[in-house]
Amino acid sequence: MRRSTSSEARKKDTREKIELGGLIVKAGLRYEKRALLLGLLIDAGSRFRVDEPERARLSAIGTDAFGNDSK
């Protein structure tokens, strides 16, 4: 049973990583260097943790991008 739980956890982790990679592609950043992407994410994370209006602004941009999927 432990092996099954471990296997399911690995599958879940893999799926999550694939989905997160898809966000990079959707944002048009597929060909950017990994260091740049990580820097962007670290910077944005530090800004929106202390700035609620920035969090709301970024969330609105993302929501709009997801809403454009059907177009």
C-alpha cells in the first residue's frame, strides 16, 4: 500500500509540474531562459505578498488570459 501512495504522490507532482509549465507557455515565455523565468517569479512573488492591489491586478490579468481560451 505504501508503494501505491508513493506512486500516486509522484503522479500528482508530475501533473502539477506539467500544468505549471503550461502556464509558462501560455504566457508566451516558452523560449526565455530559466534564470529569467525564475527571477520574474521570485520578484512577482515578493511584490504581491506585500501589495494586495498588485495581487489583484495580476490575478485580473491571469483571469482574463484564461477567459480568452475559448476565443
